[in-house]
Amino acid sequence: MAPGDQRRGALGAATAMFCVGTLTGVSPALHDYPVYGGQAVRYLVGAVLLLVVAQAFGKGPLRLTRREALLLFLLALTGLTAFNVLVVESTRFADPATVGTVVAAVPIVLALVGPAVERRKPAPRVLVAAVVVVVGVGVTSGLGGGSPLGLLLAFGALACEAGFSLLALPVLGRLGAIRVSAYSAALAVPQLVVVGLVVDGTGVVRVPTVAEGLALAYLAVVVTVFAFLCWYASLPRLGADRAGLFSGFLPIGAIVSGALLGTGRPGLADLVGVCLVLVGLVIGLRPARVEVGVR
């Protein structure tokens, strides 16, 4: 991999995960808004914006193969719809910190499974780095408690989080980051509407207040459009295993947004956790040493 590609991939992946982490700063504004209807609105607006971006950059619609259509449907179903459902429902039976810590183990999953999807062997150094990043995230998030059902749902969310990257890899080559982002967001909309109708009935969507509208706009523009594009552009450059290390930027984004919005103040555990995340990134992204020997 060229150093320039790795630098661009690292910057994009870090930016994507940092932006996703900031959603905790705006989430309080949506506490009274229907959860699944709000996510459907977010992805609908995001999909429309992404399709406009695709058209502007000459990335118009392509005829999908059956395999591509199936992978995109599964990507939306697992990485977007099921992930949201499982995270929300798991917090009913387990502490949010516990759920966050379980989901934050995704670097280990990607370090093990990602290379298999890309038909190569796992890199032991990246696996070690993933463990360090997960420990750092765990220190930052803290370990709470919960029932077996809550933990089961959290591990389901972990699997869906991994699917968000692994299911995209086979289609990114031909479709590109913009189309994959747009199509997956669009496919998630009807799925979330169905879930919302089951959970909230006719109250699945309502006119938002000004604060709710601003929060939904932030989720659509920054956390969906911008973050999705950054992530899917970086994934092929880094590979799923190395890209997964940047999930450690999720709590960093949460800490920074909380400090800026006055909803949280970083403590010693936060700072220690961030340092561990950075150590893990250094280990995982350090170029492998090439040994020259005689055959």
C-alpha cells in the first residue's frame, strides 16, 4: 500500500468515526422524538443528499447485479436497521456503558474476519493493536452491568456493526463509496419505517421541534452523508482490519462533543483510554518490517 493511500485512508477513517462519536452530543435533543421514525427521516434525508452528490460527481445509477442488490440489502438490514434496533433495545436490559463497550469490540472482529473476506491471513500485529484499542475504549466507556438478554442484544449489535464494513467490501470496487452510501441509506428507510410502525404505530413520525429538526439535520448531513463517505472511501485503502482500529475514535468524538456542548467533562479514565487507543493505532498502522535474506 502506498504511504499516501494509507495516510488518506487513516484520515478518512478517523474523521468518520469521530463524527459518528459526536452523535452522543446531539442525541439528548431527540429523547422525545420517535426513535425509529427519527432514524428513518435521518436516512431519507441522507440518501437524497448522497444521490445529489453522486449526480454532481458523475456517479449516476448503475444497474445492480443480483449479488450486489442482495449485499446492499443485507448491509442496510444489518449495519443500519438491525444495528439501531439492537442498540436501542439492548439499553433496556443493560447499562449503556456495557452496550457501548461490547460494540466497541468491533476492531477485534474485523481484525479476524476482515482478512478472510479479503482472502488473506490475519495480521497478528493488527490483532494485538485491535485488543489495545478495545481496552482503551473499555476504559473510556466504563464497564456497567446488565442482564443476559441485554448482553445478547449487545453482541447482536456488535455483529451488525461488523457487517456495516464487511458487506460493503465486495461492492465498493465497482459501485464506489458514494453509491454504496446512498443505496444503503435509501434501503434502510422502509425497513426502519416498518419497525417504527410496529413499535410506535401511527406516531412513528411527527413534525419535529426546532431543536429536534437541527439534531436530525446534523445526523443526516454529518453523521450519515459525510461520515459514510469518509468511511467507505477509506475502507478499501486500509482493509477492514486496519480500518476497524479507528473505531477507537468513537469515544474521542463523544468526549470532545460533550465537552464543547457542556454535556460532559473528560476525566482521568477518558484520558487514559484515549492514550491506549492512540497506542493501538500506532501498533496497527506501523509499516511491517521487510526482512531481506538469502534463498
